[in-house]
Amino acid sequence: MGPLQGITIIELAGIGPGPFCGMMLSDMGAEVIRIDRAGDAARSKPTGDTPPPPDVLGRGRRSIGVDLKSPAGVETVLTMIEQADGLIEGFRPGVTERLGLGPDNCLARNPRLIYGRMTGWGQDGPYARAAGHDINYIALAGALEPIGRRGEAPVPPLNLVGDFGGGGMMLAFGMVCGLLEVRRSGRGQVIDAAMVDGAATLVNFIRGLKATGFWGPERGTNMLDTGAHFYDVYQCADGTYVSIGSIEPQFYAELLRLSGLTEDELGPQMAAERWPEMKEKVAAVFRTKTRQEWCDIMEHSDVCFAPVLTMEEATEHPHNRHRGTFVEVAGLTQAGPSPRFSRTTAEVQGPPAHPGQHTDEVLGRFGFDADAVSALRAGGAVA
């Protein structure tokens, strides 16, 4: 019953941001059909007792195995595209064109199609055809350089900023925008989602702070980059950590009150030249108690406080349990759909599929009869 119920998306199988986009669309109710390689499908051969793959990003869609180097395989996908609302692909620029599944081919068969393209560098530009990964895209976007502590090298924030925040999520947003616009115009279009563009967009807030003079050039010396003593993580007596974000004066006053510190000891909150020494004093206080002891003191206050949890601990925290933030699908705990809707409830449509697991079922749904499916399989176009 998700808000995208009735929308059909064809996903050309890939890694990272493309599957993340497919997961988001599926979670919101879209029917997402993943086109896996025929070779992967032929090797898979799951039985009734075979558990689903542990690939959380692959949840909620059916899989068909197709040989995209076979003319009959390409024609099969084009026939499916005629009945779809959108397509997402994450190949390098020019690959789908060489396969016969580029935007021109697909829009000729379905003029209302929203064709989503996920790349690191974008479809054009000097870097467009070069290999890369998240760390490279966020580096070029100016998103990596500011992240890190004073006097230390930049720290890659996992692959959250490029692959997912600036990549898959931006593509999902673009797909939904395209799906809305086609209702007005009746014309499909191509979505060029580049991780370097998306990561750059995520940094716009910091660019604004720099323009006002509120953000200095040295990494790890600003309010939000671990420069400030009131916005950082601190180690506790048991080796675990807590997070503090006491920016506003009233929240900072609570931090001082509940930690036992005073402004006379530390100095004025916004005296940035004294932040390093203030941080040492705050750190010394947090090392005197365990994380749980600090939780007992600061949880549910206005300090702007939370314990730094492991992924396993996060699933058991009372707040997350109350919200139902995490769900279990086929025995694997994972975050459920987000955001929440008051009426069109989003839900995980099922566990990840093995490559080609639903080939016959999916082809039948797109109008291929048993004889046609047998002929495609005999010719190696599908598996």
C-alpha cells in the first residue's frame, strides 16, 4: 500500500547506489524488476531450502536472468520496458547504448519512460569515462576535504555521502520527480544522477557558512567538524563513546549543569581560540563515568545527547524499538522503509532475490506465454 503502488520500474542490476535507489522505490510500493545477468542466474540455482542472499539493498524485488549480449535478450527487456514506468541503470556512460538499451532505444519503445542513469562523474565531462569510487567522487565534489580532525588527514565517511546520500537517494528523488512530471507532459525523459553532483549539493550548507565567515579554512577547527568542545564525541570510562551537540545557549547550559562543569572553568562558549583546551577539560570529565552512567544523567534532557551505539546496539535501543526503526526480513535485521506515511504505509516487499529466481513468473506478467519463455531459454536469452 506504499505511495508508489502501481509504478513499475526495470532495474538493470548493478552495485551500490543503483540498488539503493531500487530499494527505496520498492520500499515505497513500486514494483521493481531486476534484470540480472543470465550467467549469474544459471549459477545461482536456489532450492526451496536456500536462504535469500544477505544483500539488504536487493530486498523487495523480483529477478529475471537475461543475456544482454543476446539480441533476443535485449528485445525481451525492451518488451518489458514498453509496459514499465521507469528504468534505472548504473553502467558507465555509453554501455547501455552499446547494448541497444540506451535512452533513445527505450524511449522509442515507450515515450513516457523515465530513464534513470546513476554514475559517479556524470554522463559527460573530462572524468566521465574514468573509473572511480565514492571516495573519489566526494573528493572532487569538495565534500571530503572538510571532514576530519584538526591536523589530521580527511576521513572518508564510509561510502554514505557519495554512493547513497549523493547518489542512490538523489536518483530516487529524480525518478519520483520525473514520474510526477510525466503526468503533466506525457513525455518521458532521462535523469542524469552523478554522485559528484549529489555530494556537492550536500555541501551547500557548509558553503553558506563559509560565505558568512562562520566557517574557517582549517579542518577540525569549526563548530560542526569536531573543533568545538560542545559538538563532538567523548570516550567514557568503559571505552565506549557518547555524542554531544549542545550548540544553543540553553542546551549548553544544560551540558554544564549535568556534567558539573562551569563557565568559569571553561571560559565563554564561543571563544573559539580556547576550544582545544576546553575540549580537554570536557573529555576529562566524560572519562570519569561509563556510558551507561552518562545515559542515566543526560538521556531525555536538553543537552542534545545520545550514546554512540554499535549497529547491533542500535537495533535494541528503546527509542528505535518504539519507532519500529528496524525490521527483520528472512532472519536478517535491517532498517525498515523511511520516511513514514500516515495513510499509504510503506513496507519491505520481501527478501532479496537470487539472480533469475523469478524469470518465468516475471515474463508471464509481461505477456510472454510458456512457449515463448521456453524458446528464450533454449536460445540462452534468459536463464
